[in-house]
Amino acid sequence: MNQFVMLFILLAVCSLVLAEQQVQNQKPDAVYTYKHVEDVELKLNVYFPPDHKVTDKRPAIVFYFGGGWTSGNMDHFKRQSLRLAQLGMVAITPDYRTKKRHGTPPFDCVADAKSAMRWVRKNAAKLGVDAERIVAGGGSAGGHLAAACALIKSFDDPQDDVSISPVPVALVLFNPVIDNGPGGYGHDRIKDKYPEFSPLHNITQNAPPTLIMLGDKDKLIPVATMEEYKKRMQQVGSECEVIIYKDQGHGFFNRGESFKQTLEAAETFLKKQGFIKQ
């Protein structure tokens, strides 16, 4: 390999590292507290489109981080949020209570996820968001929380104003945990509450249009689960697109070329649904 080729590769790698570092260092445009639970203050980060004004009434997307309801942080979907903000959506990444940090069960994660959606809808005017065009997204357990906001009727926080709907108008899910029944992920923690906790078991008419992306080598979530989810969505007349990525495991969507591919798929879906201009 000659010196010029080696130099080109080195410069390309350095550029990628620098670009990634710039993304990680970029701060959200706004940070709000959406909820207090005893001494716990839960915040959400907001990323606005360029030249955003509160009178704009933009579509929004709320991203929930993954981590098995046990760990994780608000930066999990920072890169996706920055990109979708550039395309005209207000992107929001809430924190929520997890087992490692707060000793909480998965049911409290659902309560917090719903609280965040309600806060965004209630404060839509302050954020410059159209309250009727709020999408939810997430990865792994965060995908479960996004789907739970759409489908699960239980586990509301007693503090919440339940007259405000937590239901998103569409879902963008990255290897989501959607089957918590026997044999499904998390059943050992959910046990006999799975019929009211598991999105797969709560699909009804008017379920929002959904995009699901999954690797065929995912050891936590079988491809067959997504096929069954799509089948049940179709049975109630709801749109569900499932994209399977070859030779990809769990969490693939934030790595390498898969990040670009899944983000492009999300953009295509959001354009089709009318949330991003063609």
C-alpha cells in the first residue's frame, strides 16, 4: 500500500472520529424538567430545527433510550435527534427511572414514558410543536416504552393528568422489546402482568402506523416475533412495516453502516407519514 493511500485512509478515519466527537459534544437546544418523583427530577433534552420559532407548530419525535429498563441515558438517540431536527422535526429525548439508578421496576419506566409524552403534548405551544403530530421512537426497552405509550392502558402515574393523551401518532422502533409474554424478553420481571404490559398482546384498532427495524442475528428478539406483530397489526387494519437487516445483532442500529441505513429508513417512513417534507 503506497504512502498516499495510507495517508488518505488516515485522514478519512480522523475525519470520522472528529465528526463523532463533535456530535457527542453538541448540547441540546433546551432542557426541561417534566416530572418529579419524590427526590428524583426527570429531565428531557430538546433539539430544535434551524431557525425554529414557537409559532412554527412542528411535528415532534420523542426518543426513549434502551437498556433493559435497567440502565441507559438520554444520549442514546442524540445522533438521530440531531438529524431529524435538521429535517424539520423537534426531537426530544427524555430520561426515565431505571433499575440501576433508582431501583425501579419496568412498570415505573412505562409510567415515566407516558408522563413525558403528556408533558410534551401539554407544552406543545411552548415548544413550537403541533400537539397532534407527536411521534414516539426508541430502541430495545426504549422501543417497548414508545409502543407502550401507544398501546398500553395501564401503569399511568397517579400524578398525571390522564385527560392528556400519551398516544403518539406513529412509531419508529429499533429492535424493540414488544413481546413480554412467556418466552418473551422481560417476562421473568413482568410475570403475570404481561397481558397488560406487553405491546404484542395489546394491539387494537387505530394502533398508530409503525416502522420496526431488527437484525436477523438478534439473540434477544426473534424475527418471528416481529412477523407476528406485523400480522396482528394488519388484522386490525393498522400499518406496520418491518425491515430485517442481514447479519446484524441487538443494538446494531447505532453502529457503523447500520446507523446510516436505519436512519435513512426512518426518514423514508416519516416522509411517507407526512412528518418530513419530501
